Amino acid sequence: MGRLCEADSFNPAGMRERASPRPNGGVGESRTSPSWRELMKKRQLPRGVKVGLRVPWNAEDCQLCGLHLAVAGEASSHMKKVHKATAVTFFCKVCAGYRHTFRSAAAHASRCGGKVNKIRNGRDVKCDMCVARYATQRGLSSHKRQKHLTAGLNGPSRGPRILSASPGSTVSLSPVSPSSALSPAVECGSSLRAVFDRSLTTRESEKVPDPLTTSIKELNGWLKSQMRRMRSGKRVTKRRGNAFGYRRTSDLHSKNPKKAAYRIMQKLYERDKGEVAAMILDDLVNQQCPIELKTIEDTYRTVWEGTDGYQGLGRFTQFPKADNNFLIWPLTPEEVCGTLKSMRKRSAAGPDRIKLADLIRWDGMGLKLSAAYNCMLYNGKLPACLKNSRTILLPKTSDHRSLTEIGNWRPITVGSVILRVLSSILAARMSEACPLHQSQRGFVKRHGCAENVFTLKGLLALSRKQNRAISVAVIDLARAFDSVSHIHILDVLRHRGVDELMIQFIMNSYQRAITKIETAKGSSEEIKIKLGVKQGDPMSPILFNLAIDPLLHFLERKGRGFEAAGHSFTSLAYADDLILVSDSRRGILRNLNILQEFLSVTGLRVKITKCGGFVLDRVARARVLNACGPLRLCGQDIPWIGAGDKFDYLGVQVNPTKDIIAPNVFQTVKDMVDRISSATLKPSQKVCLLKRYAMPRVTYSAVLGMAKMNTLSEADRLVRMAVKDWLHLDPSTVDGLIYCGGKDGGLGIMRLEKQIPLLQLKEILGLLKSEDSAVSSVVRESTPHELLNRLWRKVLGENVSRSATTFDPDGIEGKTLNSTIWRKSEFTNWANKKSQGQGILLFRNDNISNHWLITTHCLHESEFILALKLRTNNVNTLTTQSRGRGGAVLCRLCKKEPESLCHILSRCPKLKRARMLNHNKICALVADEAKRKNWQVHQEKHFKSEATGTGVPDLVLVRNGKALVLDVAICFERSTRSLASVAEYKIRKYTPFVPLIMKDLQLDSAEVHGFPVGARGKWPKECSVVLEEMGLSKTERKSVAKKLAKRALLLSTDTIKLYRKLLKKRK
């Protein structure tokens, strides 16, 4: 389908050489190997492949699958969606010039003169890394720097095993991606070592190990020296031993413990907001395991150094083969850089104390790391310096009484960040090469939790709706991640046909691997990891899922499932969370026997006390629960789950007769609000914690648990009261201030009664369109359409029972369902308020005027709170107090006009001097910016004439014979036209003075501009035009605009404070 080319060397010159023009046909040449179709899996191109389509397009069949493609748009969409092309580029079939969009390519083709670009001056300089050709050596050098980051000019020979990391002078390796499968030199079924031998080149340098010739011992020594270099520039500071890591002991021994606690909390908040949120919301102050270190060490030594009970896979050996074409390609610097960027910036350091930031500083381009990783893969071994780990214990629950049991702590084994980067890349490749059974949804790219929860809910609902029997067994595997056998993983990988060198590397990474458990009481002795996979390593989830996969495939073939929506369900798996399903007691016993056989041969165990099961059987027209003999597993009875019982599954609670039990959202929110209220934090910090950390915790259980609307409404009411109390706002403050987004002038807090139905609707819509046909079929058949209609009406703010609005799943894309739907209605309600909505439309979708709401640290707390009151026109004045009550409203300072916010900021004669000072400060800021751009500034210069009188503009800026006449005003935003009308008035006022100004200052031209700034922080577009005329760049204009808007807002808060001070003196 056009040109299939390498993503790393895709360039127009190459396409001109390889794609010879043809007058007929819309398909370009495709020089692929005969085994190309065998290299693809499920018609998907390998990662990194780009496709070129010729324009004009002629209808023809796809070369990869045979589908007839009538138009270019259909061909482009087909290559992206069906064959998963990295990108589609369009190129002219006459001159081979390429374009990134079909529109630009079609426009070019219509006027193409038919001349193929020629090499200028008769020179022909070819690239030795691809087929590109250039007219000059300089062009070739630029091409190599841009297209071949890891290649360059050959340097002098210095040694047999080392490559240079400098992108400008030497080469480390030729970047090879799966797109290189197109090369005839690499045949299907090639091994990793063979592909490396063909793809990588041996070059000489002293900075980077050569993957083809460096031994693992030499690599280990090189890595050690580089790790010492990374650590040498770091300043290591030890914590003082307190839970906060705060080093000032004077605060800990302060005479005022409240102040000391406040200072410590502020220091911690500045360092890590997430840690403060976990400490407050979970009621855990850097919780350390209270269990004795020796007990912890003995427990995990027994687990990790215990006897391996694995006996073989037995009958569990039939599952799909791996596609090694995703595994055997060398790692490229681009792939390493992409992984570095995707990792959490605050990833924990391993035992070598190297953090992600240190690694990026050491090798930001990924040249050294990619070479080192390829060396490890080529040798099939992991260097010894990367086999050490440290293990920390994280609590599984916030219940302090339960934390005295070792089983309620999760061991997280953290290795070197160097190893974790490699593990992330290999995990992604392994996921592509070894697809899992469709019922395994743990650690996959899809919404695995939602799919399993809604599938279970759908099966229970359909059994009840169709009056059918159903049997369910909930299985708890005991320490599954910590006890899976390494030989078990080895056998699965070999039966899958994974490349032997890749298997050797994975197994070697666990040979002689050791860890130490770190607690508050010290570190344990070294423990060998002879069993289990390291929780905390990115490769562990996929390895564990592969170990469980044989069971799921065998259950599908030999087990007895529950038939629903044209599919049979025998199991639902999320990593080690396993549920077996059948249509009868006999069927569930058969599935349990299969599970028991799998456990016996693999050495895995179950914790029977945490398992559960129920049998809903049909007797005549009724359905009875657990009216049969017990369910047995491994010689023990599985506890029954009765009609009044419930079990936890993936964060939600399930009942045999009621399906998913709706969570008590109100109580959850109340607990979090109470904890935040009692924390020693500033008001704006409390709001930040609520918005960023507390409210998102509610969404998961509320969405999957289908929370009730009444509990959501009560929780919203509680949140509104708490926020207004924290910020000292009047209870009558409009709700739009709380719920509107930051760019619209609100605090951006989630409204649960609108957001939760929206997320529920979005989740169901995603499942209806899921790639897993079994999931989509069950959800479609078990979800009543009236439920979707009710959720949609709630999101739109309509009356659920009276509205006739319906939801069309096929007419709405999931990405269009976002919070802007209900936030718009909140803003509209706010703008319609007679008093608090005054002029609020000006602030809609204005990131400059509202930037102080997005970055609250730019204001002090008193200023932030008063600015919120200014925004809602709800400052405590006589006009505000008399709403609905009557009484005196004349200003208590001047006794002339009603005492309103507009009067205080714009017209009160007693505050005239303060307003003049505010005006002058804004003028001074504008003048400073003009001087910085080399304008000559005339402030308040008088221009007199008999015809026009006297004019005194605030600023006259002169440069190169041109003048900008500016008159500044700070105006109260009463309506959408307030600032624009002031700007027009200023222009009308000073335009008659233009000839006089030009004459007095001897200028060629002069322009008059009004410069109105809102008293509540509004930045109008008229001011941006002035800044552009002054010569400020786009970035500078944005920065200056934020500074001036914030300054005008702060000057207004100063005026309000002065007003209050004068009132206090009068009293």
C-alpha cells in the first residue's frame, strides 16, 4: 500500500529515489521480503513502520489484506486502524515529493510540473545509513544529525569494544526498529542474536560498550564506574529521624507545638503534596511497619528462599505461540528516551541511590543506555551490579489494628532505575509478542477493572432476568506474586516459543538476585529471591500473567462456563484476583477441579479462608441460594457467600442477589473533609488537597459501584459547606465559583452528582464499544437503555423523570464526554445571577485573567480569599448586607452613593487618592516594559491648543519616528462592554491631539490606544494589541499580561483593605 519505510530513516530524498513515478495506478513500489505477511500478526504492521500513499489516488486493493480501497481517505484510515501504521504520509506520484496531510498533497499534485527534483551542481552525495541523496556534504551532515541520532562521521580507532556517545562525531549503533523486518536480509524466525549480528555494527570508541563484542563482565565494570560518576555529583543529606524528613530541629523543640507542627507541615507540603495528602487522608504519618524486624525477615526468607513446589505444567501446555518479531530487535535511543519520559518523575531510587533525574542528566539522549541494554540482551545476562534490590513494606489498609499482621503489608521490591527502564521496554514488547487470554485483564492497556466488574454484574443480572442458575467461586491465591516458581515462568516462555536468548536474559536476572527489607528499625540481612517475581519491577506483571495464562486457556477448553450473549464465561481474572463462573454446581466443581490440578503441579496455593462461593439454582419458578452440597478446593470447603453477605472484588462490593452494592459516598467524603479540615494547612492548600487528591479517590468506587444520586447530592452539599468555611466565604456565595474550571474563574472542584453519572455513562459507552466482543455483548444485553437515558439527563442538568431526552450510544464518542458539559451550565447559572454574576462573562475561557486561580501560590491567603470575594461581587458592604432586608445603603465614608463594590473601587471620593496611586503603579509598569524595548517614554506630557484644549495622556511612547499614545484606566467590570467602551472613549478623547503630538515631538505617525485593565483582574484584548505594537513577543506578552492583571487585582484588594481600615477608625 504505497511505500513501507523505516520510521528512523523516513525522508523525502529517500522516497524520491525508491518511489519511481508511474502514470497509472495509485500504489507505489513496495520492496518487501517474501516473508512479509508471515512477519505480521493479526494483519498488524510491526511498530515503527510508516506507510506512504501515492496521490492522485487510484482505487485498488490493499497489498496486505486484499480489501478494496476506493478513496485515499479510506486507505489512510485503513492503514492506521487495521494495520496499525505509525504514520501515513502522502507523496506525489510524479515528482515523489511528500506531504504529511492528504489535503496538502492533493493541492501539490494539482499543480505539479512533473519534474523530479534534481541534484544541484551535478553532485551526488549519498548517505551510508539510508538511501537519501544530497547535493552537498553539509546537507548530508545535517541529515545525519537529524535522522540518524546514533550515527555520524567515522572517528579515529581507539579500541575494539567501545562506541562513542557523542551524536555529532561518531556512531554508537544503527537504529533498528521492527520496521526493519522489511529487509530481505532478515528472515522470519530469526533469533535475537542473529538479528543483532545483522543490525548492529562494531565500531571503536571509549565511551559506550559495543553490544557485539563486550562481555558481561566488562559491561559490569563499565556500569559500576558510570554509577559512581552519577553519584559523585550528588549531595547526600540524611534525614533527622522524624517522620517528615524535616531537618530543622529548632522547630521540633519549639515552645509553641502548634506553630512547630504548622511549619513542619508547610515544609512537607512544599516538597511533596502527594505525601501530605496520603498522610492526612489515610491517617498515616509515613507509616512504618510495627512488626519486629526479625519476624519480617524470617517471614519473607521463608517465602522467597522456600522450597520450590513446581512439578511441571502437566496438561496445561496448549496456548498461543509468541511472535518474536516484537522481541528480537535492538533497542534504539529513541525507544529509551520515550520510556524515560513516560516514567514517574519521582520514581524511587534503588539500592544504588540513583534517581531517574540522575539517569536523564547522565544520558538524556539514550545513547549509552541503549548500547548497554543491547549488550545485556546480546549476552543474555544481567550485570551483577543491577541484581541488588531493596524491599519496602506498604500497608494494604488504613486500619491501624490490622497493621499488626504481616499479611496486611505488601512488599515492594525496588531495583536500580537503570534496570527498571529496561524492564519497562521489555514488558511493552513482551505484551505485544505474547498476547494473554482475553479473560485476563490485569495490567493491560484496556480498562481491565471496569470490564471485569461490569461483566460480573452483567452475568448476575442476566441470570436473574432470564431465571437461570449461576455458580461463582471467588479465589484468593496466597502470596501469588511472591511464590510463583521461576521454573514455572521458564516453562511457559519455552512452550510459547519465546526467543531462547530472551528467556536466558529473563532467567538470569533472577539468578543470584538479592534484596534487603528496609524498615524504621533498620535493614534486614540479604535475602535471596529464589521464588516469586519482584513487585515493583515493570516486568513482573506480564511474567506473572503468563504464568497464570495456561490455566485460563485450559478452563476455556475443558471447563464448563456460563453462556451469555453468545459467549461462554468460565473465568474472570485480574492478575491474581480470580473468579470462576459456571451455570451449575456440577460445572463450578469441574472448574474447581481444574484449578486444583493447576495448583498442585505449579506449587501455588490458595488461602481458603479468604475464598468464597455461592450457587444460585433454579427450583421450579423460584431461585434458591446455596441449597446444595459444599464447594470444595484442595480438600477444604469454600465458605458460602449468603444473601446477607458481600465480598470485595476490585474495589467494589458484590452481593449474590443484589449484584454490585452502591458505595456510601457521603460517608467517605465526610471522613476526608473532616481530616482535611483538622489539618494544619492554609485554606487554599486545603482546597488543593480536596480537588487534586481527595475527590478523585471517590470516583473509582462511585463509578464502578453505580453510586446513588441522593448520596452524591449530599456529598456535594457537604463539600460546598466545607470549602466556603475554609475560605471564609459567605454561605450565599454562588456555587459556580466552586464548580467552574480555573480558566473560567472558578476553583474547579468536582460536582459529584454531575461528574459521576458522566463517568458512569462514559465507562458503559466504552464497554459497549470494547474490542472484546464478549464484554461488549454482555454489557449491551444486561444494561437497560433507560439507565443510559437517566444518566445523560442528569449530566445535562435536566429533570430525570420529566425530560424526554434520550442517549444515542452510536452517535456520541467517548472522548466528547467530559466535565465541560456540566461546567458550562454551572458557568451559565453563575453569569445569570443579578449581583454575583455581574460582568462574569468577561472571564470565560481566559487563562490570563484567571491564572491566579490556577497557580494559587502567587497570592497570599488573605489576598486570595479577598480576590474570590471580588470575583463574586460579594464583599461585605451595606448593599450586600441589605439584600432582601432593606435598610440604609449609603456609603459610610462619603454618604453620597450606595455602598457597593463598584462605588468603593471606582467612585468613592474618600478613596480617590488610593485609586490615583493604583493608576500610577500600572502606568509605571507599562513604562518599564516600554523602556526595556527601547521606547522613549513621556509620562503625563501636556499638549495644548486652542481648538482641542489641553490633553494629558498617561504615556506617549516614541521610537523610530512613531508614537503610541496610551491612556490607562482601572475599571470595574460591570458588563461585557465595560472595558471596550472605556478603550473607545480614550481613543475618541485623544485622537484630536494626534497632529499636535506629531508636531511637538517631530514624528511621522502616531496611534492612540486605550489601556483599560479590570479592577477584578480582567485583561482585555485591547491591551494585548498595545503590547504587540510595543514589540513584545508572544511569550513576553503573556507574561506581562499576567503580571499587570494580577497587579490590578491586588491593588483592588489593597483598596478594600484601606476602606475597612477607614471604617474601623470612624467607629
